[in-house]
Amino acid sequence: MQKKSNFAPNRRLRRKEIQMISVEGLKVEFGVKPLFSDVSFVINERDRIALVGKNGAGKSTMLKILCGMQKPTDGVVAVPNDTTIGYLPQVMKLQDDTTVIDETRKAFSSVTKTGSAGLENIRRSYARWAAGPGAPHTEGRDL
């Protein structure tokens, strides 16, 4: 007998409803073996998070679910309408001359075409993120 899943694939929310990514009751099973179950969390707009766990714990699976690339066995992932999630795979085939910024642009290529002003904005945002809260502002031109 097959169980009915309550999974709502990356349900989009109106901005007034919620201003964060919300995960509720996420469960992933491969066959009868559970990878994880009853996982719930929220990611607020300015949160900085780290996903840490041993090999095989489901870190990459969780990221793929957040991006809508994989479906969980059960649970709900809610993402605001104006939020874009980019995903760079754990194992990538890179060219020696490809930069982190170039790979980031590729990850978002399906949702936006980034001009030079957009690339500069990505560099500044990355520099602020890398510096951490309270750090002096940097332009991030050497990224």
C-alpha cells in the first residue's frame, strides 16, 4: 500500500504571508530506509546558515529539495514568490579558468541575465557576506 504524500513542491507564498523559507515535516526515504524525518526549520532573509553533518546524512539531498530539484517523501517547502534559490552541485566539472562568480552566474542563468551592473552587485553582496556582520564595507572587486 502506497502512502499519500503531503509534499507541496516549492509552494510559492505571497510576500505578506511569510518573508522566509519555511520547511515543515520534511521526510526522505530511499526504499524503506529513512534518510531523515520530521525536519522543520525556517531561513530568514538575512540569516547565514551552515548545513553540517556526516557523509550520507542528507545534506546534498536537503539542498536539492530546497531548490526543487528533488522531491521529499513527505513535508512542505514554502518559498516567497520573490525569492530565488541557486544551487551549485557538490561535484562539478569545471574548466581551469572558471571563477566562483562565473559558476554563480551559471547557477542563476535560467532566472536572470546578469549584465556588468548585476555582476558587480553579486560581487559586492558576496564580499559583504564573506566579511560577516559588523565588518567594514568592502567592494569585493578581487573576487
